[in-house]
Amino acid sequence: MATYLKRRIDQTVTDAIDAKVRQTVEGIMAEVKARGDVAVRELSAQFDKWTPGSFRLSPAEIAAIMAKVAPGTLEDIKFAQTQIRNFAQHQRAAITDIEVETLPGVKLGHKNIPVDSVGCYVPGGRYPMVASAHMSIVTARTAGVRRVIACTPPNQGEPHAETIAAMALGGADEIYVLGGVQAIAAMALGTETIAPVDMLCGPGNAYVAEAKRQLFGSVGIDLFAGPTEILVIADESSDVEIIATDLLGQAEHGPTSPAILITTSQAIAAALPAEIARQLKVLPTADIASVAWRDYGEIILVDSLAEAVVEADKVAAEHVEVLTREPRYFLDHMKNYGALFLGPETNVSYGDKVIGTNHTLPTLGAARYTGGLWVGKFLKTCTYQEVTPAASVAIGEYCSRLCAIERFWGHKEQADLRLRRYGGQNVGLGAKS
């Protein structure tokens, strides 16, 4: 039976915070919808102290900003984007159009059609998340999206050069230095200067995530996203220093980021709090990570690896590191996770920044029903059908009877009309005596 040696704060506390976020976002969205660019400019001044002549960067401005980036950094960005693009290309190649003859004369198929336009949000508040440009823009481009636009907030009063470089190198058609809910609303709803998109993607803070949630339906979104999460699964063979390092490495994202250990080892469970405390003394982001660990850290002791699987599937975490003797046991048995990191040689940071898999992943238990962002999220799988006259008669007879059961007489007449036209049958509302 699982034993909680440390639990996160009560859910009612976070529910109250979420309610306030919803109200704030609703107000901002209403302003942008009603007043367009004027509202966007006022909101940018209010929240980011940012009021440029134009939020969209010109090609000359992009070139000047990129010139500030060290050549070695540009090469690092290109390397990371190559890895993300390469894996995305393999994923795209696995998605095929089909056409099959299911009955004589009945052809059914589907085509995978890219979404026409996508708005990518690249966060940049406390941390300028350069890698998010790769994950959204490069992946959308690989999927074949025609128009890719991107927004990122100013950082320390100006565009963040490395982020802008990543957006440009990734292939964004339009780059806006604009952040927060106002950026999400402008991309989705459109303004006088920003044409609306069909889909939003990319991570962000609680306000950005809520804005995407409220807009879902009028536009598509990649997935519902909350605070970054990490779950480490460890047995007695693991290293408590690695466990603590990897937990805190994700806890630094924000004060509400869950960091969870599930372990079969009582010794590791007992040793972890002291190791966390030791590392927090030297971690530069301890002001954030310490709060996340205090309020959202958990230590769960289990009796077996099988029980660890059960508990891990209940958590359905965004990132799951497996630090056990046989990590592939969890690949074979776990069902609910955003991404798995198997063995101590890999870690969440690799996935977040460079290795090639996408770092936009499900949180808040969404891994129970969805995976993360990939090329398939930018594709619409659309079906079609084509039948011969003889096949229309064969299918129409079944359809006519089934429609009658449901008392859908207009539906029935669609079938009966084909029976009369192609089969000479005297049936339906329009049949002539």
C-alpha cells in the first residue's frame, strides 16, 4: 500500500487561485475583443511596460537583433532545432493518407491536412524559454502549416535576442514582441494589425493557459497546460543526489510546480528531504524551487515496482524519470505520462531543451487522455467516401431501414432517392405510383 511521507498543499487552496485567474483572463479577453489594437497596447503597457511603435518586428529589426547573438549560440540553437525537426520528420512520415475499398464499389479514405495558420506563444517572463520556439514553430513547419506566427514578451525591457533568433531560424512568418493574455487573445481573435489564426500552441503561465482554455472551440489548441510537473520513480539502486537535482531542476519553473518521488526504498525516501535542503542552499533559483518543493513536493513510498506503476498512472505526470535497475519495465507497463526518461543517463532537461522530443506536454492529469505536442496535432485527419451506382444501392437499402428506425425521414429520403435513381426501386417519399 502506498504511504505518503510528504503531501502537497490542499487542493482547495489552488482552486481559489484558479478562480481569480479565470476572472482576470475573462476581463482581458473582453477588452481585446471589443477594442483590438488599442486594448492590446494598453495591456502591454500595463503588464510589461512595453509600448513599441509596432509589436511586429520587421526583417531589418530581426536581423539587427540576431546580430547581437554570439555565433556559438546560434550554432547551438541550430543544433537543437535540427534534432527537433529530425524527430518531427520521422513522426510525420509515420502518418499516412489511406484509401481502401471496404465493399465492392465503396471507396473510403482519409487525408491528413495541415492546419492553415498557427499562433505560437514563446514564454519569456522570469525565464526566456528559447527552446519553446523550437518546439512549436519548427514542429508546425514540419507538419506543413502555411502561416506560422509567434509572440514572445519583452525581457528586461527589450526583445530577448536569443529567443528572437530561435523564432526566426525556426521559420516564423511573423514575429511579435508581445506577451501574456493580450498576445494569446490577439492571435486568436485578431486585431486591426494581426490576422487571426486557426490554432494556438505553446506553454505559458497560469494566465496564458487559462486564456487558451477559454478560447478553445473558437480556435484549436495544442493541449491544456498547467504548471510543469516532474515525477521520479526510484528503487534502492538509485542515487539520492540525482533524484534531488532532477526534482529541483523542474521545481524551479514556478512556485506551483509539483515535484514527486515514488520509491520502493525507505532509505531513499528518508534521505531525500536532507539532500533537497542541501542543494537548495546553493541553487541560484532556490527562491522559486524551495516554495514549489514546500507546497507541491511529495514523497510516496510503495512496496513494489508494480505498485509504483499503479501510483504513477494515478499521478499521470508530465515528465516521468525512471531511475531503477530495469527502467524499461515502466515503458512496458505504464499508461499515463507525458514523456518518459529511462535511466539516469537521460533527464528532463534533455527533453526540454535539445534531444529532439517535444517539451510541450500534458499536465494536471491530462496524460490520462492525451500525449504531448507533435506534428500530428497540426494535422486534420479528414475522411471522404466515393461509391459506384451499384454500391450506392447496396448501401442505400441498409441506410433506408436504419433511418426509419430512428424516424429520420429526411435522412431516409436521401437513401431512397439513390435507390430510385440507381436501382429502379419504387421507394421513399418521392416515389411515383
